Amino acid sequence: MTLSTTPQIEGHTIREYKGVVTGETIIGANAFRDFFAGIRDIVGGRAGSYEKVLREAKDTSMQEMMQRAQELGANAIVGIDIDYETIGANGSMLMVATSGTAVVI
């Protein structure tokens, strides 16, 4: 599956538009990670546990979107957008939503 954030894929003609596809993932960030991320914020450096959770959530959401595109008979997704939001009490959950247009190239 070819993926692109642009509306076209250079060197390819879009032969058919299959429709909008999405993927959504919600992951809880536990108190242990919150505690250590807070310490890292105070002493500097990167919050590796949050980075890992963000990456996992994005990958899961992208996989879900690709699966939906394949079910429609697409072999590419163009115009991909990735959104990150915190939800729940005190922002205790992380939501990653991806969307794009499933196409045949």
C-alpha cells in the first residue's frame, strides 16, 4: 500500500477514487508513565515513554486505515492527515485519528 500526505503520488495517475478511510486509536497513559514523564519534564530530556505510546497509537491507527482501504480494493491512500488529542479525565487518554482518500493507482 502506497501512502502519501499529498493529494497525488508523483509518477502515478489516480485511476479510481474509492472513498474516505479512517483509523482511530485510543490508548490510556498510566500513572507510572505520567509520573516519570513529569520528572523528565522537570529535569529536561525527552519523555521516551510518551514517545513510544504516541508511535504505537499512530501505527495502530494507520494499520486500521490501510485495512479499510484494502477492503475497498484500493492500493494507495492519498491526502493522509494524522490528528493527536488527549481526552478523558485530566487528559488521561490519548486519541490518534488518521484519515485519507483510498485510491487505485
